[in-house]
Amino acid sequence: MARRIFSLFDEYQSKENAKHTLRGMSENARQGYFNGSTAPFGYKTIEAGRTGAHGRIKKKLDLNPAEAEVVRKIFDFYISGIDGPRIGMKDIAKRLNERGILMRGKLWRVQKIHEVLSSQTYMGLHIFNKFNSKTKQTKDEADWIKVPVPSIIDADLFERATRLRSANMPKMCVPRRETSPNLLTGLLKCDCGASMVVITGKGGQYRYYSCVNRISKGKKACTAKNFPAERLEGLVLDAVRQKVCAPDHMRQIIDALKTELSKTGGAERERIKKLQTELKTIEVAQTRLLEAVETRALDLDMVRDRAQQHKAKKESLLIEMAGLSRKREMPLGIITPKKIDAVSRVLRDRLTTSTPYSRAYLKAVLSEVRLKEDEITISGSRSSLVGLVSSGGNLNMGSVPSFVQDWCPR
């Protein structure tokens, strides 16, 4: 009985110490000081000129110029590419290691590249108390403490990288679409609806596109024949170059979009106003909940579920408003016949052979290539083509339309 009583007191004292320690560290973070020994990559710790209660010098985060430049390179590689098209996390790690650019003396790994691309610290907001130290689970955002620090990249660049990472998640995008060296992988569909992938013959001398259903289930599932890869890729490139990227076709698409926007502009404005009213209502409700918790009229646990519902509703409203705003702000007005001709020449020059550039341009313009016996059907997004034309043929169009699919699981 005595041992149990002493154990209970020890456990209680341990929890009390942990609570007081976390409270002290949280207050330290609220005042803008850094809790920890090793600064995140890209930063260094500097003395803040103030001593704590136990005689320790308080510290803040400051930029490490050499490491900060490496962080900027990582974001540039991932979003727009350097000396070529954009590359993924694995290739970024390989390229940095090959150039001798190490992470504080150690080789870069995919996990560390992912940490850099997903850390809000680099846009000037270091988060303390985000994870539970024991369970490693993410805490509620209300418990986070956001500490302003010098930024290495701007918020827009970080947001673009976040959208790109989300769009390339396996749940949203088949990984082979981004990593495959084959031109049409991820775009090519069989008439049965299944994807078509590359198979080889004669020890790798010949390449064919074959239906996944036929490969895995046999001829009864799909009777489509294998199609020579080089011939099919040449036909698709030629069709895109001669038809999709033809100046007349581009003008027709842009003129049609202008007509549609002129007809639906009023309805979209009314819808945006209605969404803004709903958004204000949600924000008022959130404020009232916070006031009720602050005045202790309601317990935090009682309102947590309701707060999450308000948050989800607010996010859905913001997403719909952003979609309508993008449609209204489509840069049709800056597209001139001269610009269309210039972009058409660029695309037709690039889409001659299967290269990393041609793959990137196809993914930017097309959403699907469907093969049915002796017929190829090419589908794509008009808004993506307009964005490509307005950017002068530059794949870095300010967002990530070439990687975000039109559907959303929610």
C-alpha cells in the first residue's frame, strides 16, 4: 500500500512538473524566444540579451545566410526547376548531394527535403507546441503558439509548394505520372477505362503501351491490342502540335471563354456576394464561441466539435470563392493575337520529341489521351491552355494547374 501511495505521488509530481515546464516554455515562445538547442536548417540561434528566471540567456532565431540560400534552391527546384523542368524530392536530394551541398555535414534524404518543403518556419512563422511529445500526434491548432521569425521565402511561394505536394500525394495523383520517363504514362487510357502502361519486348528493344486490365486479368477483361510506344507518342505529339497548339484553335477557345464569361459574369458576382455573407456569419459565430470560452460561459471541450464544424464550413466557402474568383480573373484581356502566335510557335517547337519539356507541356495542357482501336481522343482543360498562353508559354504560371486534377475527394 505504501509503495502504491508513493508511486501515485511520484506520478502526480511528474505530471505537475511537465505541466509547469510546458507552461514556462509556452510563455517563452509567446514572447518570441526560441525553445530548443538546435536551430532549424537555414537558421541559427542568437542571444536575445535577456536572462531567464534560472539564469539562462534567452535566444532567438536568426538567418544563416549560407543555409538560407540552400532552402531557397530547394523551393526553386521543387516549384519551377533550375536549368530544366521541376524535379521531385528524391531528385532534389540527389542533385544537392552530387554538388556537395550537404545538410550540416550529412547527406540529404527525401525525408529532410520534405521537412524543408512543409515547414512554416521558412515563411516566417515558427510553430511551438504543435505535437504531443509522448504520442507524436498533432495537437489542435488552438494550442499552437506561432512565433514570428525572419522569413527565407514568401508566403505565396510556400503556399504553391504546399498545393503541389498535396496534388502529388498518392491519394490524389498516381506517382508514376510524375516520375515515369515515358511520355504518356498517367495520361493514356484504354477504351475500357483502365490506364495504359509501357511494356517491353525482345529484351527491351521494343516498347509498347498495353492496357492494365489486359496485363493483369487477360484478354477476357480487355481485347485492346498493344500499341508501339514510339508511334503512339509521335501521333499524340503531332496531333497536339498541329491541332491543339494551332493559333486558330487557341483563338477559338479564348473567344468562346470570353463569350461565356460575359454571359455568366453577373451570376458569379451574385454567388460571390452570397458566399461572402455566409463567410461573415461563420466568422461571427466563431468569435462568439471564443468569447463564451474566454468568459467561461462554456467549457472548451463542449464547443470543440462545433468549432471544427465552423472551420470546415469556412474552408469550403473559401475554396468555392477562390474558384469563382480565378474564373472571373482569368487573364483573357491580356492575350493578344500576337501573343497567341508566339506561344503557338514555342509549343510546336517543344512538342517534337519525347523530352522532359514535352512531358511537362503535355501534362500542363492535357487531362487525358484515350485510345480506341484506330482512334485517339485528346481531352484537356481550356483554363490550363489559357493560363499557358497568358504566361507566354512559361510552365510556371503562378499556381500549379498542371498537377492539380479537376476532381476532389471531398
